[in-house]
Amino acid sequence: MQTEARVGVVVEGGQRALNSGHGASRDAGARKFAHQQHRQQHQQSLHQQSQIGTVSQLLAGGIAGAVSKTCTAPLARLTILFQVQGMHSDVATLSKASIWREASRIVYEEGFRAFWKGNLVTIAHRLPYSSVSFYAYERYKNLLQSIPGLESHRENITADLCVRLVGGGLAGITAASITYPLDLVRTRLAAQTNVVYYRGMWHTLSTISRDEGVVGLYKGLGATLLGVGPSIAISFSVYETLRSLWQSQRPQDSPVLVSLACGSLSGIASSTATFPLDLVRRRMQLEGAAGRARVYKTGLLGTFRHIIRTEGLRGLYRGILPEYYKVVPSVGIVFMTYETIKMLLSEVPAED
């Protein structure tokens, strides 16, 4: 779920940067001016929202996410394969693993198209996830703003930041919980190599329900929910801090460039901090997959201890390199796709 968090941060920040243009670059140090700019940007953002509508925003976000994930699917599958290697591999096999060797194996044994194994499920996951998170975020934000004390500080930047962080975290948890079975199916399909046990999305859902019960569709949910909040908080905090520093030092730089660079760096920071939880999540998702015996039988903390004991601390970061490699293109593709589609959709009513 880290990608969704960082993408949401850079899109929101990029929109503010695009809306503010070069006006905010002339006096970034003045508090009064910054406060006025914040209010102006907020009003412009609301105006832009009403222009393209909620459905169009969801469509733009869903398409942007689908395009981004399709372009970076090979790196995403490599990440998953590395993350789960320690479950059924010995130490000698793990020491020989490398991105080039694993990529070559996929091409030789499974064919080039195998890099996109499970990607259709990922795309199918995007629209409901985007819809639920968007709807939930607006509801949580309104609920938080109605709390006595926060209601009288709506124009306060710090209070607004807290509302967006908490609202974003709760929305992420809600969306992840509702759409989780699709995420688990994507992992099971992507983790398959030579032996094909699951044949597509519906077959995987029915097979898991039959073999492991409905509860099996939610394996690893605890690790997922634990990672959502920190991922959004780290992404948002690092992004906002870096963007403020950058604009104060180099106010003449392009707002789009600043958003992309800061979004990528915030993604790297978020991935580094929450990657162990993501790795544990993937391994728990594969518990009992394809009729195999369970490896981790002691819950979330027990899984952490087992990995550290058998693979060392490095085992918690297995697959971090392809995850790093996909951060920059993922943020860049989704940002530019989202802005392009939103611009096209906003022009449609003007032609009628």
C-alpha cells in the first residue's frame, strides 16, 4: 500500500503547486503571505474539484494508477518474488539471488509476459480502492473538522495538516480493509513461477475460499493496516518538509519538477521505513498457498522473529532494490497521467 500513499501525496501536492504557479515563489518566508497563499490554493483546489466533478476525479485517479502500475509491473513482481524467497528457500539459494538473475529466469522459464502476471487484478483493484479511499477521506475529513476545538481552527495550517494526515490514514485503512482480498489474489498470482495453481482472479478467490475459508482471503491484513498510517504520515511529512525547503532555497524552480522530485524522495523514505511490514504482509498472504504447509504459525510478531532468526535483519529488506527503482517512474507516471486526464475531462463540458 505504500505506492498508493505516496502517489496520493504527490498528486495532492502537485495540484497545489500547479495552482499556486509562480506567485508563491516571490516571498516564501513571510508567514502572512504563506497563510494567504494557503487559503487561495485551497479555494482554487475546491473550484477545480467542482469543475471536473467527483466521478471524473475518481476516473482520472483510477486510470492514472492503472497506467502507473502497468508500467512498473515488472519491478513490482520482482519485489514480490524477492520478498517471499525466504519462505521456502535455503540460505545458499538466497545468497545467489540478484535482480538480473531473477529477471533472466522469468524470461527464460515463464516468458516476457510473465512480468505482468497478476497485473489485471491490480488494475481491477484500483477503481474500488480509489473510490472508497476518496469517499472515506472526504467523510473522515468532514467528521474531524466538526470536532469541537478543530472547528474553530479550520484556517490554521497545522490543524489542517493534522486533519489531512488522520483523515488520510483512516481512509487508507478503510479502503485497504474493503478491497484486501484483491490485493491478496494479486500476491498469490505474482508469486507463482513454474507451477500454476491459481488460474486467474475468480479461480484464485474461489480456491482460497474453498481451501482456507473466507478468513483466508484476509491473511496478512493486520500487517497491512499497521503499515497504512505510518506510510501516509511519512510520505506526507517528508514531502511537505522537502517541498517547503526547496521552494525557500530555489523559488524559481518549476513547481511540477519540485513535486515530482520531493514525491520520489518521500516515497523512498516511506518504503525504507515500512518495507519490513510490507514483506511480512506478503509472506503471511502466501501462508498455505497452493496447498503448501504453513511456515509462520505465531502471528505478526512471531513472523518478524522467525525472519530475523533465520535470515537476519537483512531478510526484512529482501527486495527493497526493485522497490526503490519503481518509486521515481511510479510517481512521475501517475502524476503526469492524472493531470493530463483531469485537464481533458475539465474541457469536455466547455465543448457542449
